[in-house]
Amino acid sequence: MSAAADHDASEWRDLNHAWWDERAPIHVESLFYRSGGGGLEDFEREDIGPVDGLSVVHPQCHIGTDMISLAKGGASTVGMDFSAAAIEGAARLAEHNGVGERTEWLVSDVYDSTAAVGGREFDLVYTGMGALCWLPDMDRWAAQMWALCRPGGHLYISEFHPMQDQLHDDDTRFERSYFPTGGDLFDEPGSYADKEATTAENVIVDFIHPVSEVVTALLAVGFVLRLFREFPFTAYARWPWLEEREEGLWYMPDDRPDIPLMYSLLLDRPS
Ligand SMILES: C[S@@+](CC[C@H](N)C(=O)[O-])C[C@H]1O[C@@H](n2cnc3c(N)ncnc32)[C@H](O)[C@@H]1O
């Protein structure tokens, strides 16, 4: 019987927290992150535009690679994550990259973000790239994103498309509903960033969120949608048969139909 069968989805926070705490130090040392994985992609820079002089906050920042990219572009950044190990790694990487003074790092659950920053509001809230699948409740999440964003500011999300999450790890069989299930348990030994890593905390709870659910939650709190893009590529080579046609971006091979593999959203908080 799989280890996941011994658990249920209500344990999502403890299981996911243990999974990430164990992976964070592995990721700091991994070739995946050291060779640029986790940094901002060109399509994200295009969507966001120049960040020089902006204040930016990143809930679920993991080991800080996105914030380090934005700090290098001249932003003042705050990265938050519920994994203390991830935040410790982020602070070390920021120093190593010479942007320590432009970055602040806080340990916080995403649902406590506004309290963690003491009610501060930011020009840009940045999130995504494997963030939403860890969260059970999009309405509570959207309320936090709204409170982090200053009036006249923006929220940017780039995410793996839920359609990609529906598909089996080994091939393109559909194994999950597109629509919310309340959380699915998986055994996930090792790591996407280091396939050889030996790990003990291997059970996760993953939540699928249709794009309509994400957008509806954000519109309901008051955001205005400015940009919505879907992409035929992914920043993570989930299947070995994907083709890397641009550096760090993988596409369906010619003999398979394209499906949306990622999407991005830019929203305004009206003044
Ligand atoms: C895939 S990473 C985020 C993407 C980032 N761009 C990256 O690839 O480095 C997901 C992060 O979400 C964090 N996380 C998951 N659930 C969380 C929660 N409830 N509150 C805060 N952080 C959470 C994990 O610790 C992990 O660092």
C-alpha cells in the first residue's frame, strides 16, 4: 500500500510543510536551481515590464530565485514562505548574488501573509510557478493577495496550467478531474530539482484549481483583469518526451497536439 493511503487531505499543511522543509536544502545545492531554474522567465519579464524602483512581495517564494531576479532588476523585495529551511536558503542565495540589501525574507504561511508584513502594501505582488497547487482555498488566498497589493498596484501570477496537472506522470493519460476535488494525496519521493535525492518525507496533498476558479476568486475581491495568456510550453520538463525549443522552455513534440501547459495573469488593484 502506498504511504499516501495512510493519510487524508485534511493533513495538507503538515504533510506539505514537511515535504518542502526537506527539499529546500536539496534545492539550494541542486544543479536545477544553480543553473538558472526558478529564476524569472522571459515571458514573465515581458508581462511585468521594468521593476526598477518597485516594491515587490512574493508569498511562497521558496529559495528566493524569483525575488533575486527582480532585486537584480532594481526592485526592493520581500520573500515569504512557510518553510524556514527555504527562507534560510533564500537569504544565503541573495547574499551570494550580491542583492542581500534589496531583499527581506520572512517565514509565514501564505494565509498569514498580511500579518507577516505588518500590513505593508506593495507595488507588485508576484506569485506562481507551482504555488497554487499547495493551497486548499482560493478565496482566502485572493483576499491575502488583495491586502498585500497597494491601491494602483498589480498582482502577477504565472502558473503551470491545471490541464497539465490532470495528466499522469508517465504519459498523457488523464488521471485527475479538471475541477476541484478537495485535495489529492500523492507519494512524491525525490524532487523535481534533483531526481536522485533520497528523501523521507514523501507524501503531499495537491489541489487542482481550474483557471476559472483562480480568476473568479481574484475578481471577487476587487482585482481588475488586465492580461491573461496561455502557453504551449512549460518551464518544467515534466515528461521526458517534451522538446526544449527555447532555453528552459519545453513544448509538446510534433506528433502530439498542443495543450495549454502554463498561463499568466496580470491584475490591477484599482486606485
Ligand atoms: C514550487 S515553490 C514556488 C515556486 C518558486 N517560483 C520556485 O520554483 O522556486 C512552492 C513553495 O510554496 C511553499 N508553500 C506551500 N504551501 C505554503 C503555504 N501554505 N504557505 C506558505 N508557503 C507555502 C513551499 O514551501 C515552496 O517553497
